[in-house]
Amino acid sequence: MPPVGGAAPACARSLAELLVALSAARALPKGQQLHGHLLKAGHLPAAASSHALLAHHLLTFYARCSLPDSSLRAFLDLPAPPSAAAWASLISSFAQNGLPAAAFHAFRRMLAAAVPPTDRSIPSAAKAVAAAADSTRPALAPHALHGLATKTPFAADVFVGSALLDMYAKCGNLPDARRLFDEMPERNVVSWSALIGGYADAGMHHASLLTFRSALAHAVQVNDFTVSCIVRVCAAATLFDLGAQVHARSTKTALDASPFVGSSLVSLYSKCGLVDCAYRVFTAASERNLGIWNAVLIASAQHGHTATAFQRFTEMQAAGFRPNHITFLCLLTACSHAGLVDDGKRYFSLMRKEHGIEPQAEHYAAMVDLLGRVGRIPEALDLIESMPMEPPDSVWGALLMACRMFKDADTAAIAAKRLFETGSRSSGAHMLLSSTYAAAGRHVDAALARKAMRDAGVRKETGLSWLEAAGEVHTFVSNCRRHPRSTEIYSLLEKVGAKMEAAGYVADTAAVVKDVDRDEKRATLGYHSERLAIGLGLLIVPEGVPIRVMKNLRVCDDCHNAVKYLSKCTGRVVVLRDNRRFHRFEDGVCSCGDFW
């Protein structure tokens, strides 16, 4: 390295170029050595303009090495007053490294210092506003920043506009995001992707798909983020055929090599019941990040492949990835679905002791679910009472579900009372309490629970099941006769039902909440939405192809038992996804081992 003392501007430029190279490589030790050398030589704090360039590149270097505090120190080494470019780099350093409040504070300090915003500082400020928690973000911050941007020379800049659009979308202001998108004189792939991603995150699947199709019609060269968003939409809506088409398109454009696309594809195939395809996507991934590891972990957990989930976790650590809170939630879910209490407790302890991750409400909910599934309801209640935060709906809901499974009506009443005290208007909680009373033979209490639900103005969530075949989605509700092939479906189910009864199937009417005679209870159970969807599958899904049905609520005990008999009597494989996990029924056996 050339001597730095009395360095000429040309030498300073050479050192700046070296810093740029070290930034690109994120070579922290070498960059710190150079920083120390500059300090010893007296070139920092900077005085000359050539040395200010070095300080500015140091700021960027530490930002890329995820050390925003060091970026701030480099910023303070700049000669006063800092330039607009230096302010933009500082704001970007905070925004990129998960410090949105510090980024926005720096942006306001810049404005207070009469430094005008630029096409670099506005996007960074927009990113900070988008990343801020709803509770800490000023209500009008997105509109205030947008208004400020319109008064600058960069109002029509495509990069500024795209950043503002992305900010609106991530803040949940989709109408404003759409309005800005329509007003933009120029759009790029970031603009389109921000709107598609915003619709996807808001659950507006149809709008997201329409926007994606419009982007393709406008010959937009979509990137891995765009494809990842649209695959997530297909996964959430279990649109397998469309998701497979997007996968094929991404393969042709080599975007499937992106770990972001890969993790979305793993989720797509898993949520559509094709876990083997999910595993193949993971195995073929040329590049992996923590997201794709977590995706394959949750796929294994939801499909009951607990040993595979544990093995993947070991492989992930061996590959040098540090688990995060999502990783441990996947592992706890795997333990819960298999009833592995000791393993669950070990992972729950491991996350805090070895990885410094404090359990969040969702981790406690998973532990309550695990303990409840094996009947350790008092222990689950003790865990809830020990929580360092107020237990949310999910925790009390997990306890309620356990009470329903083990007919513990007294604890169910306690859990429901505490849940309703949080202000929850969950219809599921009311129905769980009512069905728990019914299962325990307390029909008067069950009726009172339903009356309390009506008095509170809470409507029962409609149970839906759907099946995708030949590019069309068929949706059913219980006892529905609106489908054009309803007559065939009911006739076929009656014939199959007779074979099931001959094979030993007996309807479990204990959970029917109404106090009516047994025949009426059997009629109520016989045509639940998932059975109608499976009936259509028997008619239209080719032999040898699994019948894949999705359901928005937990499958009831009787339907679970009935589908086992149906698979044995028809020789068909049925993959049923409810709101808790996947069930693969084959030859009279379910992959969950009757534990869900």
C-alpha cells in the first residue's frame, strides 16, 4: 500500500477505489485495517475534499457490512456541513440495516439542516417508513413524504416513484399505491413488482394476478421478486396449475435459480399437497438462503415428516446458517404434529440459551398446542400463565382446541372467557366451546354458548372446501347442491357410504352441537364440504392421481375417520389440507397417525 501521510488527491482516489472494492466484497477485516491506517495517518476526521471522499466510502463500506453504528462514526468524520450524498448514504445505512426510526430521524435532521432531498435520500426514507411498525409510524408519514417528493425535481423520477409506490403498498395503502402507479409517466419492473407484491401481501390474489398478466402484456421483464410474489399468491390460493405454469416460465428465464423464487416454489408445492415436488425443488436449488431452508422445514412439519424436519435443521446448521424465530416455529410445529413433547421443550429452550432468540407469542402458542394435543392441559395452562406478554388469541385458541379434543369443558370455559376478554370476536372460539360442551354431553351449555355467540353479533365462519381440476376451482359448503353435478356427487357418496358401513364405519355424532336424534345427526355429518369435494374428485380426477382437497377449517373427527374408510373402499389416495396440517389418506390409513 502506498504511504498515506501527505497523500495526494490521486492517491486518495486510489484508496477510495480500494474501499469500493472492499465494500463490494464485504471484506470487513481488511476494510477495518484500512480505516485504522487512515486514522493513524491523520486523514480522519477528514479536512480536505479528497479525504472527505474516503470518509464517504467508509460510510458505505460499513453500511454494506451491516454496521450502521460504524457508518454513523464515519459520517461524523466528514467535514461540516455534510453533503446531500453523505446524508443519503447515512439514511440508506440505517434503512438497509433494520433501523427505520434512525433512518427517518436522520432524514428529518437533513431537512432541518436545509439540505434538499435527492433521488437517493427519498427512496431510503420511503424504505424506512415502509419498514416501521404500525404503532411507531406517524399516521401521515407516507403522504407527507410523497408530498415532499412532488415538490422536488425528482417528482417524475421512476426510481423515486417506485420507492414511494412500494412504501404505500407495504403500509397497506393499496388505493394510494394504485393511484400513484397509474399517474407515473414511466414505470419499471420495480414499479410493477411493488404493486403485485402489495396486492399479494394484502391477500388480494385476483388483483395481484391481473397486474402480473398486465405486466407480461406490457413486455415487462419481470425479476425474481415479481415471480416470487406471484408464486406466493398461487400457494396461498392453492392454484396449482397456474403455479406450475409460472414455475415453467421461471425455469425458461433462469429465475428459478433465485433462492427467493425457490422458497416460494417449495411453499407452493407443499401447500398444494405435493410435498415430494417441494423436496425436489429444494434439492435442485443451486443457491440457498435462510428463507428456503425455513420453507422446506415448514413443508416437512405440515406434512408430518418430523424426522425429515429435524434432519434438515441439522443440515442447515452444518451449512453455516443461523436459525431465526421462524426456524424454531417450524420445529415446534413439527413436534406438535407428532406429539414430541420432550423434543419440543428442548427446541424451546435451545432458541433462547444457544441462539439468544426470545420466544414470541407464536412460539408459546405452538408449545400450548403441543402440550394440549397430548392431554397435558394443566401444564399448558401453567405455561400460558408464565408468559412474559399478554397471551393473544392464538394461545387461548390452541388451549380451546385441546379442551375440545379431550372433552375438558371446564378448562374450555376458562380459556373462552379469557379469550373473549381480549376483545376477540372469533367465531371459531365460540364454536369450539359449544362443541366441547356437546362432546361432554352438556347440550344445555352448548346451546347457551351458541346463544351467547348470536347475542354478541358473531357469525359462524362458513366451512369451505375446494378442489382444483382441469384449471377450474370447485368450491363447496356443507349440504350444498349448487354444483352442476350435485346429483351425481350425492348418488356416488351414498353408494360409497354403504360400502364404508359394510367395512365397519360408524358415524361419530358426539360433536354435533344440536340435541337432535341420531339419524338427523348422521345426515348433518354425511355431506360436510370436504366429502362433497372428494365426491367430485372421485368423478373427475383420473384413476392413479391423488384427489387433492383444501379446507379452510379443521377437519372434524368423523370426516377424518370417514375419509380413511373411503380411501380403503375406493382404492383412491386423498390429500386433504385443513387449517392445521396435511392429511394423506391411503388404503385406510392417514399420514397424521390420527394425531392432529
